[in-house]
Amino acid sequence: MIELTVIIALILAIIFGFWTGFTDAAYATAGIIATRAVKTNHAILLSTIGSLIGMTVFGSAVAKTIGTGIITEGFASGEVIIATLAGALIFDVIFSWIYALPISETHVLIGGLIGAGVAAGGFEIVEVGGIVNKVIIPLISSPFVAIVVAFFITGLIIRAFRDHPASKMNRRFKRLQIVATFLFSVTDATNDAQKVMGIMTMILLYYDYITEFVVPFWVIILSYILISSGVVFGGWRIVKTMATKITRIQPYMGFVSDLSSAMILGSAAYFGLPMSSTHVDNGTLIGAGLTRGKKAVNWGTMRNIIWAWILSAPLSAVFAYVLYKLIIVIA
């Protein structure tokens, strides 16, 4: 029989996967909704299809990083995973839903995993080398890389089409934006679905349902269905923050933001780097906006978002640490 802790852990993983897709609707569709390139329902459909297609394009390198590169494999018990996901969800729901801020599920998941892992086995079970090289460096550098890439591409477009009528170019870039949004949805979903895949595979490996860290096919399918289902329902309050409160988005800016995000996230998925789509998309929006000057970016909103980013991993780790201790006492 399946142990109760395994069932609870898998249920929380399912909830986390759905919630990730729910909030990711903001990242994948904010630009195309803001520029009115397509209707809202069509934007969600486009993002959903892209999310489902993501599983056929990339492997499971990110899942392996989550499953083997954060804490030692032998400590991924049901209690650790329950505390990890519960701690991550507590922080995520509070800040992304109540305060409508685009929170990084990557941050809260990794923070929760570290906090619960430390509570279970001490700091020595934390894979410091893997975390620094494949998690911390990419997470810190990704917003800046995104800003530079989007700023550079936007500048090239402005220069290349400076003599063309704005109305004509807006119509063209609205059509191109549809393609860019689709590509962004594909790469965003594969990055986030693999995090859910990694957590589920950790549980199955710990309880000997599998003999090595290879993601079962049903876990792959379920993870992408969860992400896609969340996208369908969409976190519209976060869409508003992304689409209207960071910078005023023109069609060419929306195209650049989504295309740049797809390039960065696709590269990260290929190399097994669990990158935050939140960081990347915010960075590309800022980069595109900065081509119109510093005042084009709402730095007040960005300040709140950055503080939420800074607090995400540490507070999730604290929540998960405390929850693990409570679970052990109760059990």
C-alpha cells in the first residue's frame, strides 16, 4: 500500500504544479493582452497549447537538478517534501495572490527544499556546489541578462524601423507577438513543469517506487497537464501588474520581451538550469521599457517586486524548516 505521507506529498506537488501554471498565465500572456494583439481567451488558449507542446521539445535536465542538486537524495522523505511544498505555497499564495506580485515559484521551491532539508539532516546535506553553480548564479544573473538582451534587441528594432510609420509597424509586430508569446509559453512551461517533475521523482525514488532518478512518463504527462490547467484559469490580478504597472507596452516591446524570455528560458532548460520565468520576464519588460528612458519604467512597482524576490527563498526556507519540525512532533 502507498504510505500516507507519499499521498499527501504527491497531492501537494499537484497543487503546487497547478498553482505554478495559475500564476504563470501572467508571464506568458501579459504582453499580448496589454497590446491587444489577440483577445484574452485566445491568449490563454495560445499559452495553454504552448505549455502542452513544451514537453515534446525539452528533456528533464531541470528536473534532475531539482531532484539531485539541492539536497542529498537520501533525505527526500515524504515529510521533507510536504514541508517543502507547504512552506513554498504559504509564501507564494500570500504574496502572489493577496499582494498581486509576480513571485518566483523557483525561489520558493528551492528555498523550501533547503529549509526542510536542513531541518531533517543539517546543513551538511545541502549540495552547496550544485546550488551555487546551477541555482544561485543563474537566478541572480538572469534579470540582468534579460534586461541587456531585451534592451539590445529593442534598440535594434527601433533603429531598423525608425523611418516606417508607427501604425503599420504596430500591426506587423502584433502578428509577430503571437509567435513570440507561443515560444515563450513553450519554454516557460518546460522549465516550470520540470520542477514539479523533479519533486515527484524525488518522492518516488525515496520510497523505492523507482530504482534511479529517471522521471516516469506518467509524471511528465501529469506535470504538463497541471501547468496547462493552471494557465487556463490564470492569475488575472498578476496579469494586471505585469501588463500595466511595470512599463507601458507597445507591440514591438511585447514581441521583444516574449522572444527574449523564450531564448533565455529555452537555453536554461537545455542546460538544466532551474531559471525563474518571473525574473526573466520582468527583466525583458524592463529592458524593452528602458529604450524609452528611465522614466518609462515604474520603479515603485519594481521595488516591491524586487523585495518580494529577495524575501522569497529565505522566508520559504524558514516556513519549511518550522513546518518540518511541527510534522515530526505531531507524527
